Amino acid sequence: MAIDINHSSASEIGKAIASREVSAKEAVEASIERINEVNPSINAVVQDCFDRALGEADVLDSEISQGKNRGPLHGVPMTLKDSLDTEGVVTTWATLGRKKYVPDSDATLVSRLRQAGAILLGKTNTPELTLAPETDNLIYGRTSNPYDLKLSPGGSSGGAAAIIASGGSPFDIGSDTGGSIRIPSHSCGIAGLKPTSGRVPRTGHCISYALGATESLTQNGPMARHVKDLYLILETISGPDFEDPSIVPMPLKNPNEVNLRDMKIAFHTDNGLMSPTKDIVDAVNAAAAGLRERGATTIEILPEAISMLKDIDGRNVTGDGRAWVKRILKSADTDEFSPFIENRLDEATIMQTPEFTEVLESVDRYRSHMIQFMKDFDAILCPAAARPAVGPGQSFLPENKFLYSYTSAFNITGWPAAVVRGGTSSQGMPIGVQVVGRPWREDVVLAVIQAVEDITGGWKSPNIVT
């Protein structure tokens, strides 16, 4: 085979298929072989559609032989998080009420990817309704981190990150409500992007657009081994579908046209809520130094408004007693929940309406203070988390309350944010660094994160003991 499918980028695979150096079927076969090799150890792919994928590969190879090319993703294999509806393939949302549910149509972004020629290999594991920073559920069990099987790959897109990092899939689509793309990207050493709120439709995703006060928090976005794939995939899945009412027809700018020397980047290594490890501090400082060497202006400064997260403290999503979660569970016909869902429902205190609206007003003030800060900067560079990958259950401990405040801070703003591997911990685990941009400036975020990948080397293949 002309290229190593299990190490190559999606764009490289697409180019090789277009030039007939490799067939789509060979790309799919190589991915299936790798999934079969590593999945018994990591439990990342929980439903497969291998036979269908091979049949689609034959069709797409036939199109190439006839001179038809659907674009850069023509014939490229992919996996998809089990929170996205997939026509003809079991989609559980990791909740028991949907254990055998087979959608009769694809989620909007799934349809767009398949129309572009991407081939679905199977579904990847997620916690119930995607609502945890770890990946475990009552249907499929726990997913392991490919760099240390005793640790979590993060969540909620943990299955996606684990199989991408392991070489079984070139890319996946994650969802991110408080860091669910960026936390597993950090934990598994891959690249992942949460787009601006309003960029990618959530039609056909378990956390949909119909969520009232919490609507703007959740975004779907690309995850891949290599940063250059994120823009390619984002182009494919973005734009209005005339069903998700929050999607804006905003042009998507090309990161290749961004000049790093024009950038003014704020960076911080500690957000004042939970101090990161020395390894993480060193990784952020090294990335900042590398960006300076490439001509960017970097200034160490923390947005003061970050401290407001202590007072907001998730009350914007719990003020109704998580009734919105109960409604999703009811729609899925689920009456037996994962322990973490039970705990979250039990601990959610229902507020009186005046108190809840006051919380929402504090969210607006936070957003205002943050965007005022960004008036002087093009991007923010900071940790993705306060710790490298943690063990099962550790993210729920009281002392880790603000472990992932580095990501959730930017769900509340709705800004684009991406993570790429920026280093390695003293225990040999990946360390991600995060880059955040102004609204609609995914191009800036991707350009900066590409430079960080160039500086650090990005993804490194795990040595999985099988």
C-alpha cells in the first residue's frame, strides 16, 4: 500500500484515493483491521457497519474509475460518536431506552459527510447522553485510554479520541457541552475543535438545539490525529440546515491565509480555579515560546472574568433541577440511569424563577467581560485541563470540581476553541494545549493550533498492549 492508512491524515488518504495510489476499499480494510486489533483492549468502537462500509467503498472506487470525485473526503473512512443518529446503524445515545434503536435517517452533519464521500465504519462510545467527562455507560461499559488502559480517555467523546489516537479511524465528530471534544483530545493526544456556537447544526444529535437556556453550550466539531484535517471536516459539516434555528450562514475563513506574525496572543497557565501540574504549565509555556519564535506577540495575562465561573458554577444548567435531562431521558424511554446521571439529577437544586434569571444575567455579564478582554487579542493560549488523563471516577471527586474549568469557560462564551498535543507528562501521558479565538474566527484558532503542532510534533502513536 502506498501510504500507511493508520498513521496518515484524512486529507492524505483522500489525495491517495483520488490519485488511485490506494483504493477506498483498501483504506477501509486497513482501518477495520486496526479496529479489530486494538478495540478489544480499549472498547472504543461499540457498533460496527463493516460490511456496509466495504460495499460503499466499492461504489466510491467505481466513481473514481469513472472520473468522478466528490471532494477531499471521497472514500475516507470515519467513525462517529454514538450521540449522532446514523441511518441503519444502532444509535443508543448510551442510554438503555435506545439500546436497540436504529434511526431511519442520518443527523444533518452525518448526511453531509456521507454525501462528501466519507465512509462510516462504526459508532464510538460515549457516557449516557454525553453528560460526563469520562466514557462509561450501562450498555457498552468503559472505554480505556490507549496510552494507559487503567486511565480514562476523557469524555464525552472518549471513544472517538481513543480510536483516532490508536490509528483505527482518521477522524470522528465529537460534541462539546463543557469540553467533551477538548478533554478527550487532551487525554488522548489528538486534535479537536469546538466551533463557534451557531456554526454546525445539531439536528439529529442527542443534545439538540431545543434546550432553552443551555442551547448555546453544545457544539459538534471535528476530531482527528492531525490539525490540518479539522478545517477540511469543518467545511463539510458547517452551515444552516433550515432545522436548527440557531445556525448562522457565516463564511468560514481559511486558516492557511492567517499570518501568525500579525497575531497578538494572550496566554495563561493557571486560571485561578484549579492549578495545573508543572508538566502542563511547561507545555503551555513552551508553546508560547515557540509562537513567539514564529513572530507572534504573546502576553501572559489572565482574563479577570474567569473568576466569575466560581459563582456561575454550572447553575445555568442545573437551575431547573436538570428537568431538561429528564425530558431527554423520557424521550428515549429510559427509566434506568447510569450512576453519574442519578447523582447529577439528585444534586440538582431547583431554583425559583427570579434566582435562575439572575444566574442567566450573570452569564451575560461574564460573556460581556470576556469579549471586552478579546478586544485586545486575537487568541488565548492556555491549558486544556489541570491534569493529564485521570482514572475512572476521579473527575467526579470534589477536589477535581474545576479540573475542566479550562474548557467550560469557553462553552459559556460560545467561542471557537481547539486542543492539540503540546507535550508529554512525566508519566508518559499526552498533554494538550488549548487555543481559543474570537467568535467566528476558527481560521485563527486553527492557524495557531497548527503552529503548535508544528512546534511540538502533535500526535504520537500509543504502544497499546493487546
